Amino acid sequence: MGLTDLFAGEVATTEEAARRLRGRRRSTPMYRELGRDLDTLRGMAGSGVRVGVVGFSMGGHWAVWLSQRPGYEISAAALYYAARAGSFDHSRSSYLAHFAERDPWVRADARRGMQESIARASRPYASFDYPAPVTGSPNRRAPTPTTRGPRVWRFGVQRTS
């Protein structure tokens, strides 16, 4: 299955445009669209399939949100340039996070809070920090990894037959 398109093909090219797009009213709540797409994916794949999600920026927020809710049964979440607060006590996910060194959309305290909550829930976690000047900038140096838990490196390649 392809990617869920949260904004029907529209792409913001400035921070101001992104804020407008994010703030637009929707006829169907985003979590319902995402839930339907997950149901479709599971229906196509058959029983016993483990599902992971990947999200960029606001999509990363939604990847974490879905993983925090046991009803969605998310096995792994990879997020880029996103952080989300809340409890991870019911999560069964492994997490792989990517962050820019400076990012107007991800506050340092939000990131720290998310990482602490994931640790309290004893979920596998790894993160990479990219030394780019701002989100979306080309990276000239390799990321700096931080890890917790061995399983995080295997998600995305595990298969069930």
C-alpha cells in the first residue's frame, strides 16, 4: 500500500504555509483516515502481519500517536523531525527517531519528554541527530546515533510467513 497523503497532494514550502495547511479544518479527522488506511493495509497483507509506520514532521507526530494506542497494534514507528508527548505505557512499538540539530517545529523539551516517556515504558528506542542548520536542509555530516534496546535496529526487515 502507498503512503497516506494527509493533505491531498498539497505541499507547504514555507513555515508559514505549513502552519496554514496544518490548521485547516478537515471533514474527516486525520486519525480516522490513518486508521482506515491501516485497516486496508492489514486486509491486503493477511493475518499475522506486523505493521510499522513512518512519518515525517507532522506525519511523525501521527506515527507516534498511533503507536501509543493499543488498538492500532503498531510494531514499529520511525519518525523524522517530530516529537509527541503522552504515555507510552500501552505501546508495543520500537522507535527510531531522526532529529535536526535546530528545528523550529520540535522543541527540545518536547523531545526530551517523549524520550523519557518511552524509557519509562521500557520500549526500544534509538535516535539520530543531524547537524543540519534547520529541518529539511541538506546534511553534510553523518548523524550522531544514540540507542536504547537492540530490537530497534531490526524493525522494517522482520517478516512473518
